[in-house]
Amino acid sequence: MPRPLWTGAISFGLVTIPIKVVSATENHSISFHQYHQEDMGRIRTRKVCEIDGKVLSQDEIGKGYEVAKDRTVPVTDEELDRMPLPTAKAIEIVAFVEADSIDPVRISDSYYLAVDGQVAAKPYALLRKALERSDKVAVAKFAWHNRERLGLLRVRDDAIVLHSMRWPDEIRDPESLAPRETELDEDEIERAVQLTDSMALDDISGFRDRYREALEELLVAKSEGKALPAAAGEEEEEPGKVMDLMAALNASVKAAKETRGEDATVHEMTPGKSRARKKAAPAAKKTASRKTAAKKQPARKTAAKKRTAS
């Protein structure tokens, strides 16, 4: 088991479940150090006091909050530990909600909650079963790194997972980023839906970090004095280039089908004809499109289940 990051308990009504928090993810990114190009000397960051110029060790550094330009209030770890925070050593469940009611933008890091001792086994299993049968997730509060946080508890296999969440006022309003009202052709929408169907997958576990693999090959080649791997000869789309949206959709559907080994025949749609039909009978056109998509969708999903990501 990975080293626990935090120990405490889950507070579930009047039930207390001793737990250990361990990271649910691993970082496989390759890190670089900074070096002087001339002599390959290591570049390091030092913590220097701006008053006397002295390089400080971690033991000499404390916390402080700047209340004014020339006034800083020191705060000690002991003072923070004495704060009357009920969630200081507990993950306090405050509500149960439907999983789809949580905006994914609010979800941050993920952690596994492991039982801390045999006494925790039964209440842990009880909470897990309650979450499974209710088809709900638990919203909780907990304190970590000198601040109270909001969390989400859900079940993954046989373990309870804690997702740290952002508070509502930490989420920016995307209204200013949304595009202005744009007229879309019904055939363009239908072709875009067809593209989503042709790219549908039930399992994404096969995806790999190809950049990290290429970086590892580069580092091995350089360390062994071998020739560097050849660069991929992919043509990049010119930035800002105006594209024919329907042509791009048709080409995308065709490419997706070819990748999956399906019949790559694509019956191209032309927006002009669609607009003429839509003027004559817009309601009938929309209804017919939905019925056609509904009939075609199960067959595509069945085919998608037999494939895995590459």
C-alpha cells in the first residue's frame, strides 16, 4: 500500500470509520532539472531573506499573512491546529446526492480511503453498500493543508474514493467564453452526431501516453550515444484557416470508419439541399432525422463494444 497522506475518520451520522487516505493516482511524467549549458552545472533555487540576504533552511521559514503593505502577521502551525474546525481530523459527510448532479469541473484530485484497523472494516463496508444500493454519492467536508475542503465520496470496485472538489465560488462563469448565436444546418448536426457514433467506445483503458514513450526513447538514445528517433511526419493544419465544415465532417466520419476497418463509404451531405427541404417542412425534417438516428444508433454501439482504444 502507498504511504498514507492523511489519517483520520469518516463521520457518517453517528458512525465513525477510522481511515487512511492514499493517493489514487500516480504521476508518470518525466521531470527535467535546470543546468548551465556551458558546464552542465546544476541550477538550484534558494530561499533568501530579502532583508539580510541570508540563505534560509526550511526550519527557519514560517508563515505570515500580509495585512498591509508594510505589515505582516505571523501565523504558527500550533495556532492553526488549535482552530475550532470540526473537520480537522474527520471527513464529515453532510449530504447524499445524485452522481450526475455534480459538475465535473468541480472535481480535482482523487484518493482511496483505506480502513485503519479491523474495527473499521464493518462500518466501512456498511457505507460502501449504502452508496452502491442508493446509487448516490456523498458530499463531505474535510480539512487538509490548512484549509477546509469539499469532497465527494463514491465507490470504485470495493474501495471508497474521495474526490476533492472546488467550492461553488471557485468556478468561473463560462458565459463570456461561449460563442455568439450561430446558425447550424440540420445536416451538419446530423453528420456531427454520426461522427460521435463512429468514434464511440465502451472502454478507454487502452489509451497510452505516446509523448512520454517518445521522450523515453529520446533519453535512452542520447544516454547510449545512438541516433535520435526520426520525427513524425505529420502535417499540421494552418492556424486560422477557414474550413468547409461539412467537408471536414464527411472526411472525419470516413477516417473514423477506416480506422475501425468498417465500410468507409460515406454518402456526402450538402448543406444547400438541406436548407431547401427545411424551408418546406422543418418540423417533419427534424422528426425524421431523430427517428433515423435512433434506428441507426444501436447497431453502431454494438459494433463499438467489440473494439478497444489504440
